[in-house]
Amino acid sequence: AASASGPNRQCTETFGEDDGDRNLSGSEQTLDPALLEIKRKWELEQKELKKKISLEDDRNVEKMLSNPDSDTFYVGGMDISFVKGDDVNACAALVVFSFPDLEVVYEDYQMIQLTQPYIPGFLAFREMDFMIQLYNNVKENNTQYTPQVIMVDGNGILHPRGVGSACHLGVLLDVPCLGVAKNLFFIENDIDRNEEHMEQIASLKQSGDTFPLVGSSSGITYGKALKSCEKATKPVYVSPGHKISIDSATELVHRCSKYRVPEPIRQADLNSREYLRVNFKDGS
DNA sequence: GCGACAG
DNA sequence: ATCTTGTCGC
């Protein structure tokens, strides 16, 4: 029974209706030397990765967005779905769509076992190895469908240290990547869901409308909030990961959206869940 | 000290 | 991320 190694967790039964103490773990800095250690180490890795990020459009990105028609390009979407009461077993998916016609040309689902914890700001360290594997699979076995750009569930430079998982993946693969988040990632003293933000969201009228996400104190432009389809009330937050500009990333996401979440990511999400439902009863 | 925290 | 029923609208 591989229970959590390290400090034993004194999670007493806080199941009762009344637990007297209302000091809900608040900021959770529930001292965990092991996690702090990991954080420090990961922060250094992010610092190195950040130096390699490019926010310029890769030539293929330029071509795929400007081309009147002729060539067909491929856009990949990645996502990982989890098993309910299980934070280890999951299904990683890559679905590749042709662009601009948006037809599925390739899909890969892999049962995986997560080993790293999820820590806000360090999502990539938990999922990246599996995404890299998915990319290598296509490139090696179905080269013709290797995506020229990859969409990741999460953020690119819209991140506390400017290195979201889309940057992480992009730099490691040296492939254009962008992030699409369904929720705005809070960045201390710079970006948050305040009144002004809510007003800006209310000002988005039609599909394709956007507003830039600019840091209130840093002045940094992290990406854009995009009303991806007519029906969506809530925007998606697009930010470049690597080898793609903010405007191109936003345009690409918009052009791949039939619903709020762009098709590549949406299908990777829906299909990986379905995969778990069918292939994971308790074992296989 | 509290709050806020992609998936 | 995951859970869960109904409900509103095209």
C-alpha cells in the first residue's frame, strides 16, 4: 500500500457537520518541506525554459493562417482525463485536425500513470512527459499527420513566471504551441478577475471579439480573452506558448472553435473521457 | 495574516 | 481535474 511517502498526513475526520475550527486551510501553506523543495527545483527549470521562448510566428504558422486555400495543415489538441477517485491513473490524448477544414485525421489515447503532484503554476511537470510521448508517437508512426502547431489545455505565457505548460511543451519539442485556459489564471498583483475584467467580458459581443490581457502593474500583455463562439458567455483565455504570436494564437483558436473550446482540445477531452469510461473499469 | 491558484 | 439533475433554447 504505497501511501504518501514522507510526513504522515494527519487528516482527521473533518467529515462531521460541525468541526468547530473554522480555520479552513486558507492559503494552504500547510508546511510540506517536500513540496517546497520540489517547487524551488521546478522554478529553476522554468527560469531556464523561459529564456528559450519565442513569441514570433513560426513560418508554418504564418503560412497556415494566411494561405487562401491550397495546402492542408494540421493542428493538434492535447488533454488528459482522470479517473474519479484516482489521482494516478489517467488517459492522455492527442487528436489532430486538418486545417482549415477541421477534420479529424489522427487520434491517440494512452493510459498513463501520473507520478507528479499538481501544484498551481507547475502543471507542466505533472503532464508534460506524456504529451511529449504523444507527439513522438505521431511523428514516428504517422509523420504525415504531425501537427504544425499544438493546442494545450492550460496557459502559455499567461503564467506567474511566464512559463505555462504550453511554453514548456513548445520549448521541449521546439514546436509551435499555444495555451487555451477555461479560467483566468490569477497572477499576483497583475491579473485577476476584478470588476474591470467582468466589464470587459460583458463588452464582448460577437464571436471573434477579444480584449488583451494586460498586467495592471507590469504592463505585460499575456494574451487575449476570446469570445470563441456566439453562444459562449464566458471567454477562453489564449496565450502563446512558443513560436507563435499572441494574435496568431488567438486567430487560430477562433478558427478552430465550433463551441467554446476549440475542437482539437475539445475532442481530446471528450474522447479521453469516453476512453476511460469504456476501457477502465478497475484494471485494464 | 488573508486571499488567490491553469488542470 | 471530478461529481451531478434539471432546465432553457434552437
